[in-house]
Amino acid sequence: MADAARGTVLPVRHQPPLPHERMILSDAPDAEAIEMDVVIVGAGPGGLACAIELSRLIQKDTEAGGDLGETQIAVLDKASALGEHNLSGAVVNPRAFRELFPELQDSDFPFKDRVVKEAVYLLRESGSIKIPTPPPMHNAGNYTASISEICRWLGDKAEALGVNVFPGFPVDSLLVEGQSVRGVRTTPSGQGRDGSGGEPPTDLTARVTVLAEGTRGPLGQAWTQWQGIGSENPQIFALGVKELWETRKPLDRIIHTLGWPLPRDAFGGSFMYPLEPNLVAIGLVVGLDYRQTTLDVHQLLQRLKLHPLFREYLEGGEMVEWGAKTIPEGGWYGLPSRRSGDGLMMVGDTAGFVDVPSLKGIHYAMQSGMFAARAIFEGLKKGDLSGATLSAYDRMVEASYIRDDLYKSRNQRLAFKDGFFVGGFKAGLMTLSGGKLFGGKISMHADAEVPRQVTPETPFVPNGKLTFSKVDAVFKSGNQTRDDIPSHLVVGKDVPREVAELYVHMCPAGVYELDGDKLVVNAPNCIDCKATDAIGPRWTPREGGSGPSYKRM
Ligand SMILES: Cc1cc2nc3c(=O)[nH]c(=O)nc-3n(C[C@H](O)[C@H](O)[C@H](O)COP(=O)(O)OP(=O)(O)OC[C@H]3O[C@@H](n4cnc5c(N)ncnc54)[C@H](O)[C@@H]3O)c2cc1C
Ligand code: SF4
């Protein structure tokens, strides 16, 4: 290809379109469709908080003599058990938990410890400098937690309130009538590699469908494109690769690092959080607008663990879980101009509610889920679930701390498109001025539109003790996918070798490999992080229960 011959490639040229015809269906629902009032796609903190708040509002209304009657709420998740497809850091801001469960104390929540000590380091390959904690990274008063545990706990609360929680049911398509969403269709299951045989999908009808499918959801992408909903900047993403380690030495503080092993033109950093006396989470997050075809986040995390700062804790310990996931990083300017329409709402990461400087999304996901529930409740009471009624949700978000926080930090991530030092300098001034300095919008390209330099590979041989290959890592994700499942990845035709190398290195799970110049796709390895979906091959939902089975992520 001409661009490769010049030493750069442009991934978007080789990206197939999103398969809209599969995601947005105007078919009538199946005659045996399950009738629901509200269907929530995704049992993460956003979807489950929405279900809990809505069932409580309905319960209170019924107790006060209201006439809503029995309202059926379903939460569908693609994982075979709750929490198995959720991955986070995590240090949690407890404010949304406190609002959702005013009757409980912080000590009742599924948290580990309150953060009392924290440290931020600027890393060099052989050393580190402790720097003052930048204000957005202050975590005193927040709690360490496992998001898998949070989802299991929230799921139990939802079920106790009568919510129908259906794990193992990935949603494949939205069923629409005119401009309205009328329900969902799940994926078929049990098919052979060629798509033959198996069990047919299930249709669920709903008066409102809430998309809480998390980061880079294909349904949210398809719906916003179908509705012609834009955003000021395209949404951009980062990839986080994370490991859980049982250690011999306890960690007494949360750690964040900047700098090495990232190149200076990449945005990102690492974290290490204590979860239990001898269990730590370590992870590396890198913006997908990095410039090199051979940058490999999984491999960079392996190198990071060899640094004395981390090695001290990990050596002699055992890596017990591994996983990866993307994070929407576009902030305020990446939000869709509306997050609701006729019969549909988008909450949490699907909408892009993440504050990047503080690496926080859990409480925004929960809070947006609660706001969506309140708008649905009002719609149910009025008997009107049109886009006009559901737009109350957008207004609640805009009058809340979600808007305030994301607006304040609106350019902090975007400033790093000019590299680490310029970006760090500008971001510091933005923080000091409360977001006023450099306040005009910094324009961004979608990750697929960022040109990549064709770079040589950096050799790395894992030692199997501290550092691991992608094959060994995927094993530690508990991946449960059948080997003979039909491929769920839509890959472009005639992908040039240099672009294929970008996929090979970006995918943390070794799904893409090169056999000579030929791109080989090992789809069953996929752990649904959605990274390559942002720049190339499209990820689509597949048979329920496929993918990772995280236990304590
Ligand atoms: C490495 C990393 C570190 C992070 N650290 C922190 C942190 O320390 N603190 C913090 O607050 N935030 C952190 N975040 C962000 C935070 O995890 C997210 O913002 C939050 O989980 C979003 O919640 P959600 O409910 O919107 O989506 P998710 O938690 O992603 O849940 C989405 C759910 O939808 C399901 N799903 C997806 N598609 C389908 C489908 N088609 N059908 C059925 N089910 C589907 C998934 O299985 C999943 O259970 C981090 C994220 C990453 C990746
Ligand atoms: S193929 Fe799967 S595991 Fe690999 S980057 Fe894409 S979504 Fe992630």
C-alpha cells in the first residue's frame, strides 16, 4: 500500500463498516417474544443501579396506592454469571452508592479498604521520582474494590427487588418500529463454525430499552448512527490491561505512575491497588491514539512489572487473574449530543461518562443509571415513553455533578495529543485554573483516523514467573469460549501486513497473528476488550457465556 510504503498507515482505510443491518432490525418481534416493560442491556454498575432505582420507585409508588401494577424489568448480560465480564481498577468514589442505598453505611458496601495513603511516581526505566499527587488523582475517602464483586452484590440487590436478571443472554440487535426501539433480540447459541444449527435467538419486547453495555458497545454505536446523533469530538478510547497478584508482601497505599514504559507521544499510566492484605491489582492504561504499529500494551505491562517499584511486591508471588478492557476517554466533548430517544436510553460507559484525569467511571455509570430510572418512572406514570419524555434523563445529567466533573476536565486528556510533556504542562495549568485555561475545545480524530508509523518489533521473551505471553494471559482470564464457535469479528479484506501488525500488537489476547503476510484470526481467544474495534475489525456479540470469566477483577 502507498501509505505503508511511506512509513505510515491509516487504520480507518481498512476498517469495515459496523454491520447496521444486523444491529437495527425492523422485523416484527417473534410471536413467542417475552414481554417486558423495561429491558436493560448490561449488568454492570450502570445497568444494575438503573434496575434497582426503578424497582424501588415503583415499589414506593405501589405502597402509596399508585396504579403502575406489576412492572417487569429485565437485565440481560452476556457473561454466564454476573461480574465475569466486568473489569475495572478499582478505586471507587462512594457517592452514588450512598445515594442508591441511603439506608446503608459505607461498611455495608462491597468495598475493600478506604484509601488513606497514595503515591504518584514519574518512572524511568531504572528509577522513579515521587511527585506531588495531581489534584484530580487524589483518592482520600474513596474505596478500593473489585468490580466483579460489586456487580454480584448489586445483582443480588436487584433480584431481591424482583428484577429479572438474565446472565448468559447477549443482546445482538435492537428491534425497531419507525424511529422507536421496541425491544431486543439475543444472539443465537450452539451454532457450528459455519453458523449452522444451534438454538434460535430470543426476542424480548420492551417499552423502554436501556443500553448499559459498557465501553464501545456496538448497539450504542449503531443506534446513535441510525438516529444521526453526533458529538463535538469523536469518542476516543484507551486500553487497560490488568493483572491480579497474590503477593508475599502487603501493599499499604495506592500507586499511580506516569512515564516509562510508554513512549513520550503516548498518553497513559499505570496503577497498583491493594485489594486484600496479600492481593494487589496492577494495570497499565494507554490511549489508543498511540503512534506506533508495534506498541503492545500487554507487553508494556509485562515490562512494567520488572521495574523495581513493582518487582519488590510481585517477586515470589503468583499472577491469579488477567484481563483487559477499553475505557471511553473522549470526556465532555466525546458525549453524544443526546443520550435518549423514542424507547431508548444510554447510560454509563455506553454514553461515555468517564472522567479520565481521575480514572473514574463507576459512580458516573451508577448515577446515570439512577437518572435514567427516574425518567422512565415518570414516563411509566404518564403512560408516555416517547423521546420527549425520556429526554428528562439528559436534563438530569446536565444539571448534575456528571456534567460538572466532565466539563471541568474537558480538555485534560485531549491536551496529551501533543505528547507527554506539553500535555502534562497544559493539563497542570487546566487543573490550577479549574478548567478555564485552554478552555476552548481541542479537536481530536477518532482513533482509527490517527496515522501510525510502521515501527519494528521490540523483542520480549516472557519468563513465565513475573512476565507472561498472551496465550498464558488469556488462560488466566478464564476464557470459556467454545473452539468451534462462529467468528464474531468482522475483519476488512486484504489488510496489508503493516496494518495487520497493528492489530496483532494492539489485541492483548493474541486473537490476531501473522502467518507470513497472511492475517490469521483466532476469534475464540477474544476477551471482549473492544480495543481493535476502535481502529479496525468490528467486534459483535456472540453466544452467551463466551469470553472471560473474571472472578475478582
Ligand atoms: C483498566 C480500567 C481501570 C478502571 N479504573 C477505574 C477506577 O479505579 N474507578 C472507577 O470509578 N472507574 C474505573 N474504570 C472505569 C469503570 O470501570 C467503568 O466506567 C464502569 O465499569 C462503567 O460501568 P458500566 O456499567 O457503564 O459498564 P460495564 O461495567 O462495562 O458493564 C457493562 C456490562 O454490559 C455487558 N454487555 C456488554 N454488551 C452486552 C450485550 N450486547 N448484551 C448483554 N450484555 C452486554 C457486559 O458483559 C458488562 O457486564 C476503569 C476501567 C478500566 C478498563
Ligand atoms: S479481538 Fe477481542 S480481545 Fe482482541 S482487541 Fe478485539 S475485542 Fe479485544
